[in-house]
Amino acid sequence: MVGIGKMLVEFLQSVSKIPDSGTYQLDGDVLERVVDIGFAPFFKDETFERRQALSNFAVEAYAKVLINVRRGQSVIFFSADPNETKAAKILGAMRSKIAEQLNLIEPNIFKFAWIVDYPMYEMNEDTKAIEFSHNPFSMPQGGLDALEKQDPLTIFAYQYDLVCNGYEIASGAIRNHSAETMYKAFALAGHPKETVDKEFAGMINAFKYGAPPHGGIAPGIDRIVMLLTGETSIREVIAFPMAQNGRDLLMNAPSPVSEKQLRDVHLTIRKPVPKV
């Protein structure tokens, strides 16, 4: 039901600011446009005609509620999806849009928050396998004991982000400096000891010699400058930002490479197979 959030955001864009008294004012074609965005995709097991009928019914029901809401009354929005992250992302976008339209966001002010207790693992929706949710090299809260005794999906990591006005401006973690703990952490995510030794030889060998506990944090200077200048995109504060397709127009990169250059690094270009 991801599209419900999108539908409501579009719907709210057609609704004017709440007056001191009275009701919301609705554009005449909003119902038609909302149906186009559609509830239809959510009823995927129904016939097209049935989906359209359910769509019209659902949209009209929402519209009647929102048209008649008055100051002092409440409307509850919800997002339902098997993936909690997707549902939360939709509700976050809706909250920001509503706050913007109702002038609830304080101008010219910076508010900070620390985000902590990140999940160490998550479940892959397709394979149902346990995977690292973010930084695989961070220390799990509870250390080796937690890895051996807890459900992996209940383990938190020593990771932290600093957020300002909803933007992540710094991110860091306490490093997993124990070789034994790292082997176990990777094993839970489906990576055997041999893989760790091969892929991360430098790090794991250093830890075997006794690396001290350590951690760090990296600020995003471009995002900080973006906030200070009142912009909403870091592209506005980068001298030569990349294009949307990843091209660097200043350096004209990526650029074609010769066959000799490819042979020097033992690479072969394989063109994508056309879809049938």
C-alpha cells in the first residue's frame, strides 16, 4: 500500500492552508487526479473494473473526511506496508509536507538530534536471509555474548548519526575491534571465516595483533553548508556537481577507454542482453 502515501501527499498539495475557521477548500478535479495516482494498484488481486470501483469508493471516503475537517479536529494518516522502512519513509514525507503547508516549521532555526541504537541486522525481503543493515564493521551492543545468545534481528549496533533539521550531517560508529566478534558477526550474515580472511585481510590481521577500542564520526561538510545557505540540495553548494546520470561535466568523465587500457587491467566490456 505504498501508493496510499503518495496519493495523500498529492491530495494535500491540492488543499489550501487551514483557515482560522471553516473547512478545507478542494480543487474541483482533485478526486479525478487522486484516482489517477490511484488506489487501484493496491487491489492487485481484483479485476480492473473492480479495482476502479474500489478506488473511487476509497478516494471519495478520504475526500469526504478531509473536506469536512475543521480546526481543532484530528485526522489520522497511516501507511501500511510489509516493509516497515518503506511505510515510515512515506509517513515522514507526509509529515514534512503537511508541516510545510501549515507553516508549522520554524524558519531560521537549527535543531539537532542524535540518532542511536541502529539495528545491526535486517531481513532481506526476497531471500529472507539475515543481512547487515548498515555498517558491518561496527561493534554490536552486547558484543560477542549478544551475537551468540540473541535473535540477530534484536541486536543493536554502536552506530550514531547527528541530524540537523531532518538532514543527516554526520555519521559514525564504534569499530568492532575484536577478531572473534567480527567472525561471528559476519557468520550470522552468511559470510564464513574464509570470506572474512580473504576480503578483509588487512583489517582482521591487524585486530589479531590487538587493536585498541576505537571509533569515529565523519561530518558531511557539503550538507552543513547547504543548511547554512538555506538550500535544499547539496548540488547548489558544490562547485562542479555531477549530472543526474553520474557524469562529471568538468572532467568529461566517464570517458571511453581504449582496448589496450582494458587489456592492461584484464577487463572485458560486456553489453547488456536485450530483454525479450
